[in-house]
Amino acid sequence: MSRKRVGVLISGRGSNMAALIEAAKAPDYPAEIALVVSNKPGAGGLATAEANGITTATVDHRAFKGDREAFERAVHAELEGHRVDIVCLAGFMRIFTPWFPGQWEGRMINIHPSLLPAYKGLDTHARALADGAKVHGATVHFVVPDLDAGPVILQEEVPVLEGDTPETLARRVLEAEHRIYPAALRMIATEYRLV
């Protein structure tokens, strides 16, 4: 079995990245985590990746002085240099120009803490609670130029419980994220034709 090479982009501790790393340890998993790239030097997830023997790189967005496409081209060069087939965003806190998703169309996925199309963007848990939502959840979707607007691959619902706070709801949603992200990557690496 030829395993797809995956590059994971992070900005922080990378808990979803860690879930992908664990899944990829299974001999029958169709993808390997080949590279982890952070836009923040010292991001916690870099140490996790290194502890698992995964190559890491840092491309500090601040070095590009607001030139977002130049930053994206530097990230793209890292991914290309490590022969990455699929890109997974795992808490990567940068909004792309249209250029970058265009390079990875059909080969870049993201995990989002809501049942898209509801609650795109940030503060999803607080917004769901403020709206009185009865269910919340997580979505894995393809990345397109518009924020959180790509085709949905997998979703998991999480009930909103009486007395939930954004923090308690976030913990349960994160558990769902850790289940569906490895499952979605398995689907992409096996069932979907990569462009």
C-alpha cells in the first residue's frame, strides 16, 4: 500500500495533529504524517511532532511583514520540498489568500468546531450557546478560498447540555474532532481521487 504523504499546518499545541499522528501509526492507515509546519516559532505541537520522529519546519508569518502570499509561497515550498500529497490544517490560525487553496485544491482539509455552515470563523461555542442551540459539533471540510465554506467531508453532532459553558462544550466538541479528523483523512487518502 502506497501511503499518502501528509503535511500538517499548526499554530499552537496541535491536539488534532496529535490525533492524526496516532491514527497514522496503524499499519493499515493510508497516510503518513511526513511534515508539520508552524507559523509560530516554539508552538507546542512542534515538540509533539518531533517526539514522534516527524520532520518539522517553522515559517514565521511575521517575517513577511504582511505579505500574505509571500508567506504562503514559503509554506508551499516546504510542503513541496517534502513531497506532500495532502495538507491538513490543525489549528492553523491564518486566513489564506486565494493563491494557496488554489495550489492544493481537493488536497487540503480543515477541522472546524461547528456544524458548518453554522458558525463559521471564531468563538463558535459561545455563539452556539448564545443562540440557544440544542446541538453543536465539528466538521471536516475541504479548504477553498472562502473561509470555512468548502465541501463537507464528515461531521459529528455534540449535544448542548443544560449549564454548558463555552469551555465545557469545547471539550466535548474537541473529542468529536479527534474522532472525525483521522476518519476524514483516511477517506481522502483512499476513496477520493487526488488532483
